[in-house]
Amino acid sequence: MSGIHINSEGYGAKADIRTDVTIKKLHGSKAPVRGIWASSSAKLDIGGTFKIEPGAISHYGLENGWVDKKKVHTFGIHLDNSKNKVNIETVDIDDPKLQRGIQIGTEGREWQEPNGNVLRIGGGKLKIKENEEYGHWLMHLIGESKVYINAGGDETDPDALVIPRDKATELEGAVHIEEKGTLYLGLNGAASSWKGGTEGNAKGKVNLFLLNGATWDTSNGGRGSKITNLSSHTGTEGHIRQNDAGKLHIENYAGRQKLFYTHTGDGTLSGDYAAGDTYIKRAAAGSKIMMVTENTGNIDTQNEEQVQKALNALAGKLYYEEAADGIKNLKGEAMIAEGLTGSSAAMGEIVFNPADRGQGNIKSRGPLIFNRQIADNDWQTGDLVEEDWGKTEYSDGKSHYTFRQDVALQTEAATGNAFEYIVGGVMAGSEGLHKDGWIDMKGHRLSLHAKANSSSNKAAGISIVGNSMEIKNAGGVDIEIEGDKRSQSGIYLFSTSAGAKLAIDNDNKPSHAVKIRNTATGEKEAAILVDGAHEKAQLRIKGLVDIAQQGDVLQVKNHGSEVFIGGGSLVATGSGNAVRMTGETKVYINAEAKGDTLQAASDATEPRDVQMKGNVLLGGGKGDFGMALNTKSSWLAGLVGMEDDKGGKTRMILSDGGAMEQQVVWADCRWFRWQPSHAPAGGRRGDLPERCTSDCNRQLQGEYDGLL
């Protein structure tokens, strides 16, 4: 049963209707009921409005349970088989019982995939209510097909540019589109809208023009949506209301949009935003997006801390994925509005974190400042502050922390929680309730300020004793110790039988370096002290450091303890050493071992400067020191050698302009095994020190011959 049935073109099946068509009543019993049925190679043009009155299409078998309700029995428009061409100026279909608004192909005919079907609709109303039980879909597109709704170009040219039209268009319902299908939707102006979506794993190409105040409400039964191309064309922004629990994926984004999320509570927690996250894979240059949530009265816009938390939670719902590759085509802002379309109560710029798939967060206006420690020291004695953090949105109470803006922790040796007479901004002790903690900075800076003002306790920056900690995605770690009493180290590791371990995940930007300054005037230890007192202790700093201190910069001791530093500056002043190693230890700076060979850990594609002032001394035997100076700005001013006769291994790569200036010629060349690196074509060779003139120099020069 069909209102209009166009059969094969071979039988003269072609119709050109230049007036409105209204379906008032179509009743079926077992066979499907269709408003329009183009069965094969048919051509139909309707130069007016095609309307199906609500309730006009009914199916006795479906209504009385005679047929399988999951199968399709009622259609608005059905293009069956292949090569149908249907053009309709305007549609008006809004029936809550209709199963399919638009159907191309027929389910269950996998052996006969349709192709060459084209449907063009100028605009109007097409609404199919969500009803999974009865298999409702706004569109169900099978095979190679093209559907245009309020969008088009030169119809005589299949490769013509498709642009949005300006006719009011109202859509409701979900779209199923298979791999060879293509859909163009144009929603232009405040009178145009779509409530629904595709599927999170949609296989076909869905192109959505959303502009000039048109609205897309993504409510879609939790399916999520995947859009191939989303564009505001040459217009102003459209409005996306992300109300679906599923994720919204946009592969290519161009222009500008407003993205609305609703929240519960005060909006300061990510869980306050129930809708799924939004992912933009790529963006055209100059693209913009504004994220908006309304203030329903629960956000105190006079409370700056609450506002920043709410904006950060909102921004965290958006991911700009190509930001992970350093691409910055998309600019974002987050806004708290005094109503969904109201004026701004608060705004913040969104930055996209490359370390976390481009997740959005608010650009810091300044750090969050806490007069407290992150510490999980000794649950038996009560020297524990982790439980207090667990009551905040920053921690799960199990030594796991997440911060979405810069953070500064301030503590004093005289009043802070101590473990083994040490008070640090970040601490993990052997008797702590939780092990293997982490702090995720989401690309932001962690600042630790410790005051040395106690005669009994020593101030420190980070103290790990018989435990482990990881600082993830650090946009820099600043450690400052000041005062007139004694201090420990900026970074202190001490191993118990459980060892000790600290990893800092920063990058090669100088602004993101691990910076240590200890200006305390009392007794102090090395800027970094890694003490394998009982088992191996290990420190890994992925990126750069910036350390300057009166006295030793880095000390490593015993039990195979290891330090790996990506690069940066280590400057010892006074009589201090840049590196001092005791017993079986390993220190590699911008270097890594491949079997018995030392290799630079960086190259010209991602260079790291290494600048070191002070001696490198090995004592007690079995020390292994390796360093690569492989940039023009890299240098070493100091000695490399042994402080006793127990031996050790020292290796250095000097290439591409790296330089070494020795103040005293080595007394025994066996202290140092020189491993020059091949300079690349057009590159610079390493510079041998001019003042190295002894037999040692000749031995080193011999190893250079033929290699550089």
C-alpha cells in the first residue's frame, strides 16, 4: 500500500508533480505501507509540499501483533533497490507511530546492495519519535546512496560543492548510515533544528551544516554520534546541545559553534556533567568553539575558586585530538551563562592538553595555593595528610591526585608533617597507607615552597622514603627551599627494603623544566640525593632540569641506584660537584645504553641542550656515568674521573657542536672512555678542548681519527 508508487523507468515510471501532495489515510494489514515508494530506477519530482498527516499511515498487523514489530512496516519515503532519483521541495511528516522517515534499500537483502539512489529534500519537517522497541529511525540508509536535506549544489555536476540552503528545517530522530552512504544536512537559522544523532560508530559520511543560530540537540538514546564534517559555512555559530549520554565524535570541524552542557550540583566536578564527552579530531585553521553551561543558581559567580573549578570541569568535557601533535587550529572558550542563551557571568580561555589527547582545561590565571602537603607517610603514627585530600575533588583518597591548573604547595619544616625528620611538599613514606601514588598535573605547573625554619626537622621539596611516586604530565616542577635553618634536598630518595622510586614526566621545553633552588643558609644536602641505602633507588626525569646550588647538585649512592635525566642545566657553585656517585650506581644524562654502546637519547628532530658546571666524580667502584652533548649550546666545564682507585665507567658523546672545557687535564686517561659520535651530513663535529695537550689528549685524538 503506497500513496505514491513509482515503478521501473523502463515502464515509463517518471512523475513530475507541481503541487502539494497530502496523504490523509493509508491503511495496511500485512504488506508494508509507504507514503512514497520508488521501487527501482524511478524518477519523481514534487514541486510543492509532501505531507503525511499525523495518524494517516497505519498497519493493522503491526498494531495487533500479527507481524514482527522489529521489522519495518511503515515508511514515510522508501527508495528501494537502485538508481532512484527523488526530489521534493518540502516535506511535512511528524507521526509518532511511523517507523521510518526515510529508508533507502531494504534490510535483509545483503546479496542485493542498492546503489545510485539520490534523494533531495529542500527543507521542512521530518520527525520520527525515538522507539527502539518498534525499530524507529529518522533515516536508515543502506548501500551507495546520497541524501540532501536543505543542502545542495549543481545537480548536474556530481562533484559540485555542496552548501547549505536557507529553508527552515526541523528534524527529529536517529540516523543509521552504512559505509557507502553520504548524508548532507543543512540547518540554517533559529527556526531550524535536529533532535537526534547518528551512531557512535556510524560507517557512512555525515556532513552537517549548523549555522546562524540553528540548534542540534544530540539526545539519541545513549548511542552517541559521529559526524564526518561539521561546519558553520560562512554564517555565525550554531548551537549544539550535548544532551546524550554517549560520546560525540566530530572528525572534521570548521567555523564556529556553541557547545552547551547542563550540569547538576554546583558544576565543579566532571561528574556534574552527565552528557558524554565531545571529541574533535581535526579542525580547520581559525576555527572556534564556545562551551556554555547555564547558571541555575548553584554557582556562586562571586566565588572565584568555585567559578574556576566549574569552568575547568566544563572544559574537560571537550577533547581536541590533533592538539596532541602540536596543532593549534582550534581556539576555545568556556562560559557560565545566566541562562542557556543569556549573557556571560564568567568566562575562561580553553587550552588543550597534548599529554591527554587534547583534553580541554582553563588557562591558568594563577596557581591554586595550598598551605599543606601532599603526604602519605605513616598511618601508624598519624603523620598522614592524605585523608584530608581525599575529601576534595583533587584526590581519590588513595594517593592519586589530579589538577587542572597550576598548583603551589607551601609548607614549613617547623609545622609540617615530618617523616624521618624531613618535611617536604610532596612525600611518600615507607609506612604510608598507600603505595605507588601519582600526581597528574594535566600539563600544568607544580610549585613546592618549603621553609627551613626548624632546628630538628629538615625542609625538602619531594621526599620518597621506601615508596614510589609519579608526577604525570608536568608543565614544570618548581622547588624552592629558603630559610636560615638546615635543609635536606630538593628531591630526596631513600630506599628501604621496598626500594624508592620517583618519575617526573615533563618535556623538553625549558619553561617545563624541573627547577631546584635551595637558598637556605643552614646545613644542606645535594640538590638531588638518591640514596640506595638498602635496595636500589631510582629517579627518572623525562625532560629538562634547571638546577643551580651551592654545593653538590646530584649525589647517587649504592645498591645499583639509578638516575636518568633528559637534559638541561646542572650548575654547582663553590666547591660542589655536578655529579657525585658512590658504589654501584648509574647516571645517564641525555643518554641511554644499547648493550655496551652509549647512545644519545635525543637528536636534531627534538634536541636537548645539556649544560653542566662542576666535576663528575665516581668512587667506590662499579659506577657507570654516561652523557651526550649533541647540540651547539651544550657544554661541560669540569672534570670527569675517579676519586679513588676502585675504577668505574665514564662515557660521553660529543657531537654536533657540543663542547667540553676542562680546567685540569686528567691524570689518568683510563678514567674516561671517550665515545665520539658520527656527525650527520652538514652537521658540526664536537669540539675538543684546546688546552688538553698531554698524552691524554693524544689518546683521545686518536679515537677521533676517522670518526668525525
